[in-house]
Amino acid sequence: MDNTDKPSTGLVLHHLENSRSQRVLWLLEELEIPYTIKHYKRTKEQLAPRELRDIHPLGKSPVITDGDVTVAESGAIIEYLIEKYGNGRFEPPPTQEAKLQNRYYTHFGEGTLMPYLVNLHIFNIVPNRMPWFMRWFTRLIFGALQKRLIVPNLGAASKLIESDLAKSPTGWISRGPEPSSADFVMLFPLEAFPLALGEKNVGPKTKAWVEMAHKRPAYIRALEKGGNYVYAKL
């Protein structure tokens, strides 16, 4: 129910290609509410364009505007949208355990998991951008740092996620009949796991969770509307 790139005074998703904004787009399609997508292309350095600073001082995506309200940060956006437009949907089951599970993973996705994935990405690309005579040494140093600081932590996180998903009768993180804020936040990092960890190191429950999300009609619509996205294909 989007109105792509047309001026709007209502709900607008400022959407950067190949970014964490895709999970907000998935939620918007699940909510089936009117909204507008304003598309932004990455620069040749693969950064967000300066135009996003006109929306929020940090110039990052995702960010939404809803009338005179501006909300940045994936978790904050997702919680805002569910609280305002969910009408009781996309909430965890009404038990203390489910609520805590949902709250934990809503914050874990960005607070713990994404910093490891971002650092891994940086450690992979920086050596290739060094002068040729420094690349071998930089790869050696960065490779050692990856093995010592990042890979073990990602492995531990992967085991935790796999263990918790194994306890879910529905496959969703908070164990309810529908995805909750935790699932929407965790979409991007779990889609990135095969590239970060290697396909064989991603657990079966995690793979099943990603496949379940990708099969939802709202996710497919979001993929059609979002533009270039390396972590899933139509």
C-alpha cells in the first residue's frame, strides 16, 4: 500500500538500497497501511547520500517521517510502528517469558550482533583498499583480529540464536503465531549470516527462520518495492 516517491505529508520511509531499511519495509507491508517510499541510492563509496541529512542530522537509513514526527534507528522505528499501527498484531504472547524474549532480541540485533557484522565487513574491505605494498601485511593483521575478536563472538551468537529458535513451537523468535519486533529487527543480520559465517556454519533453525520470513507475501512485496537488495532475490 505504498505511494512510491510521491510527495506525502503522511507516513514516509526514507529507504536506502541494500540496507537495514529493508526490514522496516517488510513491517510496513505486514501492517498494510498507507505509506510512501522515498528511495535513496548509495554513493560510489557505498555510503548513504548527503540528502538523508535533510531528514535526520546523522544522515542514516532507515528513518521514517510520520507527519511532523521523525524516527530513526531500526528498533525504535519498528516499535513505534507496531505500537501505533499494529492494532494488537505483531506483539509477543502475553507471558513474561515471551515478552522478555522479544525485548532481548529486539535490542540484541542492533546492540550486539550488528557491530560484529559491521566490523567483520570493515576488516574484509580495508586491506583491499590499502596501497598494494601494504595489503599482505594488513590482511595478516586484520585476519588475526577477525579470528581473535569477531569470529568467536559471532559463533557464540549463532549458537544462542539456534538454541532459542529450537525452543519456539512456531519458529518465530518470541514464539507467537506472527513475527514480533524481535523478528523484524533480526531479519537483516540473519540474512547476512551466510556471507559472514559461511553457509555451512548457519544452523538449520536459523535457515528455516529466514526461509519462513522470505515466504511471507508481505516480505515478497517489500522486496519488489525496495529495489536492489543483495541478501534476497525474487
